[in-house]
Amino acid sequence: GIQVEQSPPDLILQEGANSTLRCNFSDSVNNLQWFHQNPWGQLINLFYIPSGTKQNGRLSATTVATERYSLLYISSSQTTDSGVYFCAVDDMRFGAGTRLTVKP
Amino acid sequence: SAVISQKPSRDICQRGTSLTIQCQVDSQVTMMFWYRQQPGQSLTLIATANQGSEATYESGFVIDKFPISRPNLTFSTLTVSNLSPEDSSIYLCSVGPTNVFGPGTRLTVL
């Protein structure tokens, strides 16, 4: 099956900083999604982005399908951005996640 | 998008017993899925709950351990049987095609 790798595994930021999270996948995909799991465990779908670029407020995502990676950008981070960010592909195969901690 | 509720939100169970988790959606959906998230880990798909037929299980998950019911297009249950401490996890249901997740059920097995 498709392998999904996320980096970095952990990221600590000061409030207001920007960050880039990466998701690499081992084969072409028809579906790629980014999720945020908040510290209480709730999973929120951020983007459905099998290719191209999307933006939603301070978050944006880009998937370069031909090069098998996707990037999630968080600008002007806030403490509420803390949690784990997952990417998932095709048959909902999840990466290991990036744990983001934003400090005030 | 769909709104999903799960019951119970958390439970503590004894080894050898079973726990049934309910997933209720506020609209009819074709695709419902069950996931397990072990402590500190990512999500693993257990099975796809099919309305009117048996669930489709992923490799490593079997019906005897994780029986699933899907009586209609808004409801599903997952039972975790013969519990052991290794079953301590968060169990989540989601619905497609946009993969909205329920709040999860946190299971601790003693």
C-alpha cells in the first residue's frame, strides 16, 4: 500500500511565527486531506487537496501530485493551532502526524 | 457538513468484557468508517460499515473481535469484544465523502 510520511514529527513555535508541514507519499493518489486533531482529540478536516493550492484564512495547502508531496502552511500561528496535524491519502491511510505546540 | 455524535464519550472496562460504541449522524450518509487511534499514534482504519451488508474489514482486523452493525443510513455500532489492555484506544467514526469525524470514544481497559 501507499506509504505516507510526515515531517517534522514535532514542532514548537512562538505565537506569531509561520510554519510549514510536509507530507510525502510513495505513489500517485486520487485523494489527499489534511486534518487537525486538537488537544481534546477532535479531528477537523482542513483541506481536501489532491492537487493544486487552497487557502483558508491563515492556513493554506499545496499538493504537487507529480512529485508526491503536499505542504501545509500555517501563518501567524496562534496557541489554538496546537495539536496534531495529519495528512491522509486515498483509502484514508494516515501519516504519523506532526505535533505542533504554539507557545504564547 | 454532517454532524456526528458518539456514545459513550469514554469508558473504563474490565478485561474480557465488551464495549459497544454508537455513532449517530444527523443526515443520511452512504459511507461510514470506524478507526482506532492507539495512545500517541496515528489513526488506523478498522472497517467500512456498509448499510444492509457486512462490514468490510482492513487487514489485521476481524469481525469476531470488532463486529459492526449498520442498520440504516444514519447509525452504526462498533463492538470491541473480549477486551484486553491493548484495546485501550480512542475509537472514531467518520462519514464520507468529506471524512467528517465524530468526537471519539476513549476506551481504557483494566
